[in-house]
Amino acid sequence: MQREPDPGTPRPRGGAGIGPPARRPAAVIREARAADLPAVDAYLTDRIGQGHRHFRRYFEYGWLADKPNLGFLVEERGRIGGFLGAIYARRPVHGREELFCNLTSWHVDDHLRSLSLEMMARCLARPGCTFTTFSPSEKVVAVLRYFKFQLVDAEKVLFAPISGLSGLLRPPRPRLTWGRDLAARLTDAERRIFDDHRGYRCGHFLVERGAERCYLVTVRRGHGARAFADVLHASNPELLADAIAWTHAPVARTHGTFVTGVDRRLLRRRPATGLRYRGLRPLMFRSELPLGAHELDTLYSELVPMYG
């Protein structure tokens, strides 16, 4: 990765045979570090936050101590002129821990737009990393296509209170655990996810049926009558779909919602009782791993601090 000029390096000043002092570049691209967070928060709040100051929560996550960076920024004469956020996590893929990076909060001031592609290229230069974005605008979709991202339809399957009622009569009856009794029943891998997201307003539930189990994590999305419980992670989506009727009451008590949404790509077959919804922005990802879209959920992403 190209190194930026060090503004603190002494430079020769005048003298025989020496030209004029080298000028510091007007704008440089560099990694954003923890010390930049207050300025990044203020920049994003002013440019895209509509007065709501909450962006620092995106980068204060505690599930990865050795964060490579907070993303990349354009620095112009000591001020931020652009920012591309990066939320990192280490997640198991086919028996190995792999690095993931969720891209978020990309904005560049108009007079610096020529640096946008270089900023993205700098971020994507990290080898062995899987990159995701879950809310790209049309313009960002076009840029990420240039960088060889795959585009995935973000269709949801929405389960209303009447969904899956026939499953209430079909044995065996699943066991649903949530609240104070949950932690004691989780596996080590599930407990790690639980602990990583303990500080957010996420719902955590465990469905067990015979030898099958599904640990799911949810957040509330939307406003008013359009609010729904969005499933960020389900370890066994098929079991969740089969037992969805048993989850309606505890999910409603947790989030104050009456509809649960599951990403269609996670399900091998479309449930007969779910409703199709395609009003969300698409998912995009780029990976060097043999990774399919059905293996990507929205856990460890911007959606956790945004809604959790």
C-alpha cells in the first residue's frame, strides 16, 4: 500500500543548488484511526447525518480489539474532506477464521470527488478480506461494480402473526428460549455472538426441536406501522421458518413489532406462508473465498449500531 508523505519530515530550505521547499499536498488519503473519531463523527453528522450525531457508535464496536483502521479519509489542510467507513470482524468460514469488512458512511466533498475511486481502492487493497455493503445507493452500486463486487437481491420474506400457524399443531413442539435463561443454553460459538452484541438493543432467541437448533439475532427496523423485526443472523434458517409461529410472541415483546423479516437468500426454499418484500437496497460483496451469498448475513455490520 502506498505510503503518504510525512508532513513532519524536515525539508531543506533554500541554499545553493537546492530548489524551492517542497509543498505539502493540498489533500491526501490516509487511514482513519481512533484519534480521528471525534472529527469523523462531526464530519458525517454535518454531511449526511441530518443533525443526528450517532456515527461514532459505528466504530466503537468491541468485537474486534485489533481493528485495522476505521476506514479511510481525505485530509485537506488538517480538515476532513471525505470519509469511507470500515467495520471489521473475524468470522468463521468453512472451519477457519476470516477477516470481514463492512463498508459504510461513504461521503466525499464535491471539490474532492476525483479522489473517491482512489479512496475505495486503498480500502479494498487489504488482502484476504471479504468486503460487504448492505445499503449502497445507485451511484455506489455502479462504483462497486467497477471494483468487481457481486450484486445480490435483498428480497425479504416477511412473516406476519398468522404465518406458520399450522406449525403449532405439528409435532414435535419446539422449545424457545430467550431472556435470562438464554445464555446458559448457548454453545461457545453462539455465546461469542451473544457477548459481542450484548451492548446493543438486539433480540436473542434459541429455537430447539429434537436435535436441531437455531440461534437468531434480531433488531427493530422501520417506523410506526411499517416497523418489523429483522433477522440479522439465524444459524438454521430452515428451522426458523418452520417454527416461526412459536417466535411471534417473544419477538413482539422484545421489539414491539408484529412482523419478522428474513433474507430470502438464506432460505433454501421459499416458505409458503411468507410475504415477499423487495423495498430494501441490495447487498453487494467481494471475496477471495469460495463464499456464496447464502452464507452472508448482516451480523457484525452497520445495521447493528444503526438499529441495535
